[in-house]
Amino acid sequence: MSWFQRVLAMSVLLSLCLCLGLVGAEGLVFPAGLHEIEEEAFYGNEALREAELPEGLMSIGPRAFMNSGLQRVVLPGSLTQIAEDAFSGCEGLRAAAPVGSYAYDYCRRAGIALEIVPELIHEGLTDGVLWLDENGKTNDQISLTLQAEGPWTLSVTPLPGSDDWLTAAPLSGEGPAQITLTVRQTPGKSITNRDNYASRLSVQSEYGSCEAVAALAKKGRYVNRHLNTGDPVTDMIAIALTQVGYTGGSNASELEGTPSGTPNDWTKYGAYMGINGNPWCACFLSWCAFQAGIPSSVLKPSTYARPHYFTPGVKTGAVRVYWFGSIPSSGTEYNYLNRYGIRLTRTDPGWAPLPGDFIFFRWNDYSGNIKHIGMVLSSDENEITYVDGNGNDRSDQVKVRTIQRTDRDIVAYYTPWPTVPEMQE
């Protein structure tokens, strides 16, 4: 590369970073989307002290930083090619790179001092999640390896909706360590208890941070193994979908969702709500809310598919219920909707249920009250897709269904997720 080409390449990179406000007095943070640093791009740049190279960068060309003033560089795990002389002449250079990456091995070969980004290691850790033994019990222990350099701290935080079920030791140290996790409690065997516990393990050090989730679930085909995010819509939908196919049993011994007898409205959802052998569509969504850790002040548990049982925020204006005026104009339900709801027509283009909304139905009795409830998964101008339990096909199952937006069975829908402090925590 000629002197002119080298200066031009470096100028283009620096100009881009300057436009993005990424160049400080001595440091450089490259923009995302960069895949290659070309030959001699920063050759001899003595003013350069630090560079954080972005994830997605694939290669660093010959003499890219040679004889520069670079003292510290952060190398991403995406790198697959680094020229042997890319950092030649950078006296006292230190690098941070993921353990086991190409960049990490390159620094070892090149004799570049490494700042080890902390990493939690266990053979059972997959995609950042470590599922513990389903047969685990209180006081069980499991060991993880922490690869780290310098001082570090570890914190253990239950995921939203989970209990404080796990401890870890030590919580601070210096350099590599063995971390011992101890199970404080396990999910109760009762069908009415939470299906899983999960906690986030977070390590902080001067060279970076890392995280992993440790989780423990009950055994069973229809166990909810969703790890809560704290977003009520995401969590409610994900939990409900783990139950698709669950079938009500014929008696109290058949609550696992795979009955041997004729289905007859006996479910774990009914057991959670203290009622069984009865229609359970409302119990199903109440159970999902419990698994998601949603407080009753936001979504009130109910055994009845009625808007005025589920909607504590409607009276304060925190949330809205929309209805179509298709129920008898007398009684508690009509009075509640008429006073607190927003009345629409079926041709009104403004009615648009969103994912996570509750949708209310009546069945083949167009002068009757609400009989059923489901939760919206998606909708468009033609139809609504929703998940429900114990629908009108008498299958006694949790199912995903679709219905035309203009169907007369739809009576109302309700957006239960307000922006209130309880949902912000």
C-alpha cells in the first residue's frame, strides 16, 4: 500500500468515527458494522492510545496498527484473521479478548499481554443457561469455573417472578476461582407451586463482565420452563405457549395434562385457583400470570371470564377495556363496561387488539353474557390469533386458535398492562 493509500484509508476511518462522536483525545471506539481494518490503516499513529474493535469485525490487515501509540485494544470474538505484524512496535500493548477465541490465541502467540474478560464455565452451560438437575433438592451444590484476571465481584439476582432460591460463594475474589452454587429451596411438588426458579449470575471485573442464568424446574411434559424477562406481554405469551396441548383430567389425580380418562375440567390451573371440575379458561390465564410474577394489583386472578373481575386498573384509567355493546343492557357486566369501557362498532377500524391483550367471547347466544376468555397472540385486518384453555370445541385443552375480527362471538378486549410503578420494577 502506498503512502497516499495508507493516509487515505486511515483518514476515512477516522473521519467516520469523528462523525459518530467516537474519537476521544486518546481513544477510538469503532462503529458497528465494520468487518475489516485494512493494511496500515493506523500505521505510525502515535496519538492513538486505546481502541475498542466491534463485534462482527472479521480481519485486521498487515501493519494495521504498527508503530502506533496503541497501549490497549479490545478484540472481539468474531475475528478470524489478524496479520502477524498487525501490532508490531506497539510497546507495552495490552489486549482484552474472549477466552478461547481466535483473538485470544493470537495474543498468546504474539506475546501480547492479555486482560482476560471474565467467563463462567460449566459443561452444562448452553446459550448462557445452566439447567440444574430436575431431581435436585434443597442444599444441593454445583460448581462452576470462573475464568478471570484481577479483582472481581459476583452477584446473584432472581429473575422476575422467581423466588430467592440460590446462593453462590465466593462473591468476590481475584483471578480464577471455583464458584459453588447452593440450592436454598426447590420448586414445591404441589401442582399449585411455581414451575421453575431461575437466577442471574453476574460477574464484574475491571476487564469486563459476564452473565449466566442458573435455573431449576419441576419434571413433567407441561412444565413451564420459560425464563421470565420482566416484560409482561413477552412472559405471559411464552408461558401460555408452553401449555399448548395440555388436557384437563377426569379427577384430582389427573392434573398433569395427559389424562387417561375422559377429560372433565380437572386441571392444575383450577387447582391453583382453588376450583376444579369447572370451566377453567380464566383459571388458565390467572395461572400464567402467577408464573410470570405479575402482581394481582395489575392483573387480578379470577375464576370467571368477566372483564370486571380481571381489570383492577380500569376504574383508575390506567388501562382500557373496549366492547361492542352486544350483551344485555342490564346487570353488573353491562353497567361496568358502559361506565368504564370504550364502546366500539364492529366496523370501527380503530379497534385493534395487541399481543398480550385479553379477549372475551360469548358462545352462540347473541343476547347472552360473556362466557369465555383468551389471550391475543397477533391480529391483522382480517383475523385474530389467540391462545385459550377449555374453548368451545369441548376438547378441554389449551389451544392456539384463529377467529375473524367481525365474528359476533367477540364481545370485548382488554389491555391489562399499564405503565405503573409495579410493572416498572
